[in-house]
Amino acid sequence: MVSLAGADAVGLDAVAFQPVLGARAAGADQAELDAVRAEAQAAADAFVAADNLLQDTEAAVISTQESVESTRAAYEELRAVVAEELIEQYIRAGVGEAPLIGVDLNTRARANALSRAARGQATSRADELGAARVTLQRQLDDLARQVAAAQSQREALQRQQGELYERLRALEELESQRQEAERQAEQARREAEAAAAQAAYDAAAAASAGSGAGSDAGSGGSERAAAPPRPVVPVDWLCPITGAYSYSDTWVAARSNGRSHRGTDVFADYGTPLVAVVSGEAVNYGWEDAGGNGVFLLGDDGNRYFYAHLDDFGQLGRVNQGDVVGYVGDTGNATGTPHLHFEIHPGGSGWTNPYSTLIQYC
């Protein structure tokens, strides 16, 4: 797993990168694991930055489209007014200020004044129309540039996405190898402990048999000493995801339709198991256009946790800490980008940034 920071291109607070992958297996190819982990971090950084840039550009496209429609409507309305005034000017002015035989001087003067006023008004309207045309064309040019930029950014985002999940799959493979090495080492350790305990028991039994000859029945002899219990380390919270993953602080990052992000996106491959961070009640949230398949975990700690974009559900109802409650997918608006959208609602309501909790436990 890889914890990321500073990947947001729109001003999210940077937090120092803190990779946490559990106990490291002695003798494992740590250099290779660290290198792939760093590559996964860089790929996730680039993906999140590209996604944020695209979100900003798409918001600008929508804003410019609205401005274009507003300016176009004003332009069409002004053009209609100018056309109507030109017709009226033609009807009223006739031949302009040319004198008419049989018309008195006062009437002629008033007609000429009206003609000059009409021509002046038409000239002013024509200037307004020209300015509106220039504004509209500028906005259309801006829109074309923004649309082209958005398309280019979408293509870059697809490339970054492919790179991210390629690195995650490589990390998953190395993680599997590391975990298998740890499993084998743990099994060998336990077998060695069992063999040592058996040898100690056999030696104690032999000593007891030798020293107990002729002693009273029921003296008991020596009993096998119980192995000291392994220390129990209380776990108050678990990372909600297993396997190979990467995440970044995406709290309040811009999203479509003026929304802001209220959780942490944890990138992982399809089908990665998601587990209950605490014991509690896992409830099928149902389908949501944005979040897709979701699960609420009503924690025994009094907090509520939300898992979104699930490919499928795991155990629902009463769950213990660590039980699988779902699997990573891309349902809802995450199509093509499998990840867990994770939220924490302290006390069961409101939101808090989950990132600081994730870097502590994941």
C-alpha cells in the first residue's frame, strides 16, 4: 500500500508521504519493493493532478457555454431591434432631408430633425451590435480552446490511469511475494517453537521418570510447562482496504456540478477486499448516481463510515472488525477508475477529513 500527499493540483494541503506496508520481511528484495512503491506513488500523484486539472477545465467550459448563450441571446435581440429601427427610419425619413414642394418650413424642419435623430439612433445601435458580435466571437474562440484543452486532458488522464493501475498491479505482485515469504517464515518459526516445546516436554518427562522411581504414588512428577501467551495488542481501528493501493488528500477538491469532495479516494484494482474498520452494523446503502453501490458501517465506536463505488457487497448486518463488507469497483460516476471513496462521519453525522486517520492506520 502507498500513502500519498501533495498530489492535488488545486491547492490541497500537502502532507508528508508516509508509506506503511506492515512488517517488512527480512531478506526480501526491499529495494525492488521500495522502487515499485515509489513508482505507484508518482503515478497516483500524476493521476490526481490530471483529474483535478480536468475538473477545473470542464467547469470553465460550462461557464463559457453559459456566457456564450447569454451573449448570443442578447446579440439576436439587439439585431432584431436594429432591423426594426432601420425599417422605421426608411418609412419615416423617406428621401432624408430633401425639401418637399408644398410643405411649410416648420413641417420640413421637424421632418429633417426626426430623420437625423433616427439615423443617429440607428448608428448607435449598429455600434452596439458590432460590439456584441465581437464579444460573442471572442467567447466562442475561448470555448473552442477550452474544449480542445479538455479533450487533451482527458487523454492525459487515461494515460495516467493506465500507469497508476499498472504500478498497483506490480506492487500487488510484490506484496503477495512478501506476504508469502512472511507466511513461510512464520510457519517455520511456529514449527521450531513446537519442536522445542516437544523436546523440552520429552526431556522433562524422561527426567521425571528417572527421578520418580520408588517414590509415593501420586507424587505427580513434572508437568509440561505452558508456553507463555503471546501478547495481545488491542487494535482500535483497521485500514478499510487490503492489498495494494494508493491514496492522496483529496478533501474538498472540486467536483462536477459545483460539488466538493467529502472523503478520500483510495485507488486499487477491481475486487480488492474492503473490511470493517471497527465492529458494528454494515448496512446496504443501495444505489446512488454518484457513489454507485455503497455500504454504511454503523460503528460500535459511535461513528459512521461510508464505502462507495463498490463492485459487490460482502458481509452485511452484524460484522466484526476485519470482516469483508465489500469489494473495490467503479460503480456510480467512477466508471473506468476503480477505487474506494471513503468517508468518516464522527458521531454519526457531518464529515471529517479521513486522510489523517488513513495515514495512521493504512
